[in-house]
Amino acid sequence: MVSRPRRITDVPRSSVSVPFALAAALLLTACGGGVEGRPGTSGVRDPYFPKAGNGGYDVTHYGLTLSYDPARRDLTGTAEITARATQDLSAFNLDLKGLDVGTVSVEGRGARWSRTGQELTVRPHDDLDRGETFRVRVAYSGRPETVTDPDGSQEGWLPTADGALALGEPTGSMAWFPGSHHPSDKAAYDVAVTVPAGLRAVSNGEPRSGTAGKGRRTFRWHTAEPMASYLAFLAIGRYDVRRTTTKSGLPLYVAVDPAQAGPSAKVLRRLPEILAWQEDAFGPYPFSSAGAVVDDADDVGYALETQNRPVFPGAPDLGTLVHELAHQWFGDSVTPKSWRDMWLNEGFATYAEWLWEEDHGGDTAQETFDALYRGDYYDDPATGEAVWAFPPARPTDASHISDSPVYERGAMVLHKIRRTVGDAAFRDLVRGWAAAHRHGNADTADFTDYVEKRAPDKDFEGIWRDWLYGEGKPDRP
């Protein structure tokens, strides 16, 4: 316990020497006396992940310099984070799970710091003023953790046979770099990764010139467009890389584990075709490059819509590739404000699969909708019944944000809107939604308001009440 220092005004002025006054003033500053700012909150109160993200600032850029030794599974990193204070700040938090922190500085001056759980609390030498842009630098090291989600899936740092996959949805990015890890705080990224010679390091955005020497090689990646941290990824291993462009000139960067090259080839050749179809359906592609990463990592168990190029743990099928590429518009560019709004990601990406099937000789979206409603879309009746477990806009808790109602019933909401407004108006609505919130964040209320304003002569009350927010299976399809 530190006793409260006596105020200088409590001491007779004549008895205070200059050195004592200076020491007292420094003590007051160190203990919080005269501080005008207040600490930023340790979390943005997300309904499902309340400690994710942090209050008091907005990140604009991450500069990550990393070195990884796959044999020892050791990661050494320096994160330089540029942010703007949204309030007067005496302290702020960063999300970081595991790893050992070495030093922390703010604006080049050493800062005090402490850790509790996933929170790294930083106390800068001087208060930060609202509106001030500042840089915080964190040096860290250790063996990154694999994070288990509430639904039992794994993310964070996932070791593979020849390297690692770093995946982040919903909270795994904090396992490999400190930051504000909530989808509402998007930023640009520069990532430099040093790995043993013979391996590659693939990340988001565009590759920059690298360096090599003494048995090591450094790969650099630049992401200019805003990106939520859960969409940041790192793939380390042996990859066959192919760089091409689409007919419209969009650069494609595809990295495939040699063990998956044969099984992946036929599907990946359709990347340009899928992207062209999606640009027609959803509007201009929202990023400066596209592609895919295919690893040989069956244990991961899921594909992820990482920005610019989705990551697949093995050779993807056509529907999965369509789904993850559609996320570049819905989820990556138009990103949810909170994890409650996941259906705006998954409902749209699932409906993209239905539309692709409809336009390429498969079932129409109406036939898929009807099969889901009847309960015979899946061979297993229990799986079919799970579609009605909860409303898409209100998952019951964090362990269910990736369940069937968010995907299939979310897509059914979109199909109900299409039936209400007609095909041409629905196409315009979807393209307009992607354009209106391009590189931003949106929630369910933003979407329903947008739909109602674009079609003011239509009645959507029943769709919102019964399909989007309603409990159980609606009475009529």
C-alpha cells in the first residue's frame, strides 16, 4: 500500500526547497495527481465477447515485425501500433493472450505496463489528449497459444507439419500480436515475417520486396484497406505460389501446400470466373488483390474468409470457394459492428452459394429455401431442425454465433426480401448495401433501415418479426 503524499500546499512555503518541490511534483504525477485523462475501457462491451477490443482510442495502423522458429515454435515480435485517442487518456489497454512482454513505449518514451488475463494495460509517461495521434511499441516473445472458442473450434496460432497458421475469428489474433481485437476497430497493416530458408510467410494484402541471408528469409506484406484484426492471417510453410491477374486486371496471389496442389487445381482455376460473377452480383471487388491459401492442415477443420485471400485447411470444394470469396464483400469490406451481427456475414455468403447454384444449372434459391423449410435439405432430420434453434439476429450466446440459424436462416431472410422486392430491385439493393458500407462497419439495424429506405412501398415488418427476430419456425414460408 502506498500512502497518499501530502500536498505541497500542506507544507509551509518557506520550508520547501526547490529540490523537494520538484520531487513532490514528480511523485504527484507518478501517483496520478493532476491527471486530467481517464483510462480507456478494457473492452467495448460486445454482447458475446465483452473484453474484446478496447475503449479510448481507434487504431489506424499496425506495423508487425515477426520472427518464427517452427522447430522450437518460438515467436519473437515487435508491434508498432498507430492510434488516435478518442478521449483524454491516462492509460489504455491492448488485447494480448499469452506471450511474454519485454518492453513497452509510447511516442518513444518508456511506459509502465501491467497484465491481467488478456489485458495489457499501458500507462504512458504523459497523458494523451483527445484527438492526438500516438504510437505504442510493444516487444514480445514466446510460444503463441492455440485458442479454443466457446464452440470448441480452435484458432489463434495453429502449428502445422512445416510451419503454422495464424487465424483469428473471433478472438484468436490476440494470440500473436497485441491490439484492439474487435471487428469495430479496423486498420491498415504492414507485416514483416522472418522464417527459415525454404519456407514462405504469406499474409494479407500485397507482397513487398523481401530479404534473405544466413539461412533466413524475410517476407513483407502491405494491406492498405481497413481490416478487422480477426481477418488478419499468417501462413508459414512450404507453398507453391502462382501470381496471375483476372481479365479486369485484379492481381491474384495463390499459395498452395504441395501436398494439396493436385486436389486443389481444378477448383482454384475457377477463381477468376467466380470473382467476375460476384462483381456482377455484388459490385466492384472491394480490395486491391485476391486469391487463396490452401494448406495441408486437416486438424483446423474450417475455411476462413481472411481478407484478400481466404485460407483453406485442404483442397476446397466449389461451394466453399464461392462462400469464402463472397465474404470479401460481406464480412471483410462490410464488417459487423459486433459479433451479434454475424448473420450479415454468413447469411450473405450462404445466399451467394444459392445464387451461384441458381445461375449455374443447379437448384434455384427458391428450391433451396423450400427444402430447408420442409426439413429435407439435410439427410439428418436433427440438422434440418437446428435451422430454427434461434433467430439469426439473436444467437443465444458466444458458442452459437456460427450455428445453422446464422447461415441458412440468415440466407432465408435475404430470400424473403428478394421475393418481396423482385429480382432486379434485390440485385440493386445488395450492390447498394455493399457500396454504402464499403470498408466500414454495420449492424442489423443499419441493414433493416437500409432495406426499408430503398423499398419504401414494401412491407418488411413480417420478415423482421418472423424470420429475422422470431423464435421458432415461422408458420408460413
